[in-house]
Amino acid sequence: MKILGSERIIYDNFKEEFQKPFQNFKFSRKYFYSSGRGAIKNVAYFLKKNGYKIFFPDYYCVEMLKPLKEENVKIEFYKILPDFKADLKFLKKVKKEKIALYIVDYFGFQDENLIKSSKESGILTVRDITHSFLSNFDFSSSDIVLGSLRKLFPVVDGGILFTNLKNFEMIKKNCKEDFYIKKLFSKLYREICENYKYKSDHFENLYLYYSIKGEESIGYTPKNISKFSLNLLKIYDFENASTKRKNNFNYLLLDPYISKKAIFKSLPKDVVPQSFPIKIKCRDIVKRELQKYKIFLPILWRGENEISKKILNIPIDEEYSKKDLSTVVDKIKKVSGEKDEC
């Protein structure tokens, strides 16, 4: 059976001609990093040097917060509601001076009220578009825009940062060009396990080993994206990927059971979704049971916010067919029960 979820393989979704990726982002400065963590680390350095405190959403990935804590940036959390919109009450106590606001476009959707309010407040905004790179949004109102490239694109490493701030100082350390190799090995072993149907625990263990070691090699230190990943981005078919993601999302909405559990009940024209989040009872048990069918649904993310305990994400990457999605839906129904009222 095909493996669904887990590590993305380097899927055949490429053009024959080279392109300059992310040319539609209208910022004067663009920096590529080996990871989104490296980009956040650079922002943390900037915030600390200039004496900024930051308001951060309480639904987050621990890896996003770690670079800020390492630089001893003062952090205060604001509430994310069950519809993944911010509770704007916190803005009443925000002063303009030396305050930054971290905004996340969850699953490819944007919080228009938060973006509008932050723009009107005049505070420094850092917008994380890890999930919304492909969405047709106007990002220009934010002072810093950044993200990890590995959540949407099948690259082995990669992060990016855009800004118009003249006083933003880019920091990167030199590293060995082959730092990404272990992560590439993990993708290759993942592909062997799936496409060549090797059932050996040896290959599975090699995949897990190189996946962990690959993450360690990429690390948190700001450094350049690998030439390997940058070249993949130069031939990646962004348009085709966007179309497939939207089609897959809308296909899942057609299922009454899944539609009932969906966080987002419709797909706006300007949104290209990262995944299909659903609210489900006994989430961790369901996730574990699905693994028996080689279905590895990600959790984005395990945070302190209560809603994080009930969210499960169905992958809708361009390599998945309607048949694949139907398989996932059928197994979710089987594992969680048709009458799950969550």
C-alpha cells in the first residue's frame, strides 16, 4: 500500500525551463536560508539588538519559538480562537514603541482582521507564510515576511525572508555545502520503502536515522540554502502544484463526514491551502491507528492552545490523487467511527 503523509519524496512536478522563484514578492530584500528556523533566528537577533518585545500566537510550533528564546527576546502570547482567528483584545494593551507582532497564516488561510488591525496600529509585523507561500495574498503590509520552504515544497532544506527594512542586518554563517546530504538520504530511503515496496525494517530504520540526523545538520544557525534545493525551486511547477492543492481540498469538502469536521468549510479564490485540517475526537489515538495502514497524518502543531489537541491534518500535496484521498477518508471513518460527533 502507498505510504500517505510522512516525509515528502521529490515528486515529478518540474518544468523544463528555469525560473526565478518568488519574483512576485514585492520586497527590496530577499534572503534564502537553510531553514525557516534560521530565518526566525535572524529575526530574533534583529529584535534583540533593537530592543523589541514580541507578541506571539499561542498556537505555534515549538521550533518556531526556540530561536526567540535563545536570543532572550521578551515574548507575550495572544490567543488564537477555534476558527484560527486571533482574539484581538490583546491589541488594546499594545504600545507602538519597540513592539513586534508575529502573525501566522495557518494552513494557507489569512486572518484579515488581524492583518488590518496590525497595519492600523503601526507596530512592527513579522508574518510567517510557511503555509501560504502559494496563496494570492498581498504580503506587502508586513515589515518582515518569512517561512520554511519544506512544508509546501519537496526540497531537502530551505527558508526565506523578505523585508524592506533598511536596518535589517542579515546574519549567516558559512557551512559545508553537503550539510543537506543526510536529509536527502532520508528522502531516498523513504522513496525506496514506498515505490519499490521494500518491507525491510532495515530500510525503515535508515530512513528514520537519516531524517533525525538531517534535521541536526540543518539546525538553527542561519546559513544559506543548499544549491540542490535552490535548483529544485528554479524548476518547480508552482502553478500546477497550486491547482492540485485546491482541487484536492475541494474534493475532501465533498465528503459529508469530513466536511462536518473541517475547520474551513469553503475555499476562497485567493487561498492555496497547505493541508486540510479537521477537528477530531481522540486525535492521538486516531493518528496512531492510521499508522497501521501506512497513513501518517501530521499534527500542526502541539502547542499550549486547547485546540491543538483536536486538530489532525490531511495532506493534499500535488502527488496525491483522489483515490489516495478517498483511502485516507475511509480509514479515518473506520478508525474514528462514523458517528464521531467531535
